[in-house]
Amino acid sequence: MKFAIAEQAHEKYLEDVAREVSQDSLWQQKLIAGQDDEQFLLTYKDLTELPCALWTTFSKYGLEFLASRVDSCPEKFDSGLTILKFEAKEFSRIVKYSGI
């Protein structure tokens, strides 16, 4: 039961996480400067690394996501955009892409 609740929380907040991190200038710099497919951990264990708007949600639900810059994805984005991938750490089927 605990597993199902955790999975639902990750799925519910994935879009918020992708939006907030994609719009955060420090995370944009970090992800763009990283290598393709280099994963960065977004975790409730270190809230200071997260945009402030996510602190409550991450700490309440124990969320952990992986963020990375990717070369391609199954979704269509305008050319010239940097594509970011957000994936629930423990639930690899929960994925969202964002273009910046």
C-alpha cells in the first residue's frame, strides 16, 4: 500500500516538478552545463537544492526525481530547444520532458 501511495504522489507532482525546475535559472544552468543523460537528483533529503516552491511537497511526500538534459525524446519539441527529462527515481515509467 505504501508503494502505491508513493507512486501516486510522484505521478501527481511530476508536472509541477518539471515546470518549477525548468524555470529555475540555477537548475537551467546546472542541467545545460551537464553532459547529455547526466542525472541530477532532486530529493526531499536536500531541500536546499530545490526551488523553494517545491520544498513542502517534497518533504511531505518524500519525493525523489532524476533530472537530466537529453539529446532526444519521444515527444516533439521546436528545434533549438534544450530538452530536459524528469523521471521518478523509483518509478522509471513516470517520465516528463520539458523544452527550454
